[in-house]
Amino acid sequence: MSSSLSLVLGSIPSPPSDRIRIGPLTFRFYGLMIALGVLAAVEMGRRRWSVRGGDPDDIVEVAKWGVPAGLIGARIYHVLTDWKSYQGRWIESLYIWNGGLGIPGGLLLGVGVGVWYVRRRGWDVTAMADAIIPGIPVAQAIGRLGNWFNQEIFGPPTNLPWAVEIDPEYRPAAHEDSATFHPTFLYESLWNLALAGALVWAEKRKLLKPGQLLPAWIMGYGIGRFLVESVRRDAASLIWGIRVNHWVSGIAVAVGLLWLVIGNRRLAQAESGVDEALDLDSLDVETE
């Protein structure tokens, strides 16, 4: 085994600690990464909403409702899909600082509560969603780095130069003698950054029309998560032998795609109706 490890061209070292101490206070990097992700998404949303003529502080108000809801939804999703890990020690299901946030649940509840609040305030849901959405995958990308500090969410052993080093106590029993693994958390992080850039680019090029960033993001995230989930080797609940997150990712892709198709058809019909109305108006003018 030592000879095979010597062939490793390079690797990403895991952090020496998952927390930082400042005086009497202790902060876990997992939580700090999530907080930094939220701050980045809020600031990005503020700027995009300001460009659209809105008050940047509106985004902060939405975040006050959407972010806590997202964290609750993420934890609930994780516990529900990995409930066997908490049998006999259910109190630990509340220990969010130890990791364990199911992103699909967080996105579902967080976005849902955010939309509810926007409607309650009487703001334009479509315009505000378009301002906020690109920041969400940025937040996901930053938050995923918390898994690096916790030495979790990695794939099978590999000697690739970008492999992540995992300490013995965090390695799965089947690979105790392997030192480096696929950094699937990093794969998902990079995918989310690329997705955020693609959404902004497609919007500027008019490839995505108002109201289409949300379904495009849902579909894009679903594709990326499905691919990354295929590499992950951590324990997961199964439905008919398939990982739950594979099912959820597939549903996300289908929902996003269907949403875009239906939206495009409705938009085309609306534009066709306007054209017909203009033609009738021109006929009336000619008759007069």
C-alpha cells in the first residue's frame, strides 16, 4: 500500500481542525462556510435587485425568513433520509454543527418561504426571484467547503492530483488503507459556481426570459447533483436500490425542464396573441 501511495502526484490536504477558537468562543468552520455563503448570496441579490430599481434592503428582509427556513428544511431532509443513523440517539439529530444538511430540503422550504414572504409584501415575485436566484448556487458552492473541514462527502479512493486526503478516523471501513479520495464536495461546489455564471450569462444574452431563472436553476442543480451523487460512496438511504438523492435530482431535472417548456409555450402564445391583435388593429385602420 505504501508503494501505491508514493505514486500520488499530489493531493488536497484536509484541514488540521474543523473549528477555530477566538478567546472563549469556538466557531466551527462548517457553520462559518454556510454563513459566508449566505452573506455572498444576499450581497449578490442586493446588487441585482438594485439594478432592477428595487431597494437593496428588501433582499435582507427576504433572507431573514428564507435562510432560517432553509436551514430547518435542510436538517429535516437530512434526518428523514438518513434516519437510521440517529436510531437510539435522536437528540443528535439536533446537532446541526456536526454536519448533515440536505440541500434539496433546504432549497424547497427556503425558496417556498421566501416566495410566501415576497407575496405577502406585495412585491414582484418574478423580478425578485430573478434577482435572487443566481446567488443561491454561489451560496451552495461556498457552503459545500464546510464538508472539507468536516472531512465528509467524498467519493471512492483515487490517486488523482486533486484527490483529498482523509484522516483514518473518517475513512469508510471498506477503504481504511486508502489515504486519498475523490473530493465530491469540491465537484459540486465547482458545478454550482459554473451554474451561477451560466444563469447570469444566459440572462444577459436573453436566452432566459423573465421568470425562467428559477426553473433553469432547478434543472441545472438537479443535473449536477445527479452526476456528483453517482460518485459519492457515503452511506445513503435507498429506494428500490437507488440513492434517494438520485431520485430527488431526477425529479428536479424533470420539474425544471417541464417548467421551462410550459413557460416558453405560454410566452409564445401570448406573443402570438399580441401579434394577432396588432394585425386586427391595422385592418381597422385600413377600413376607416
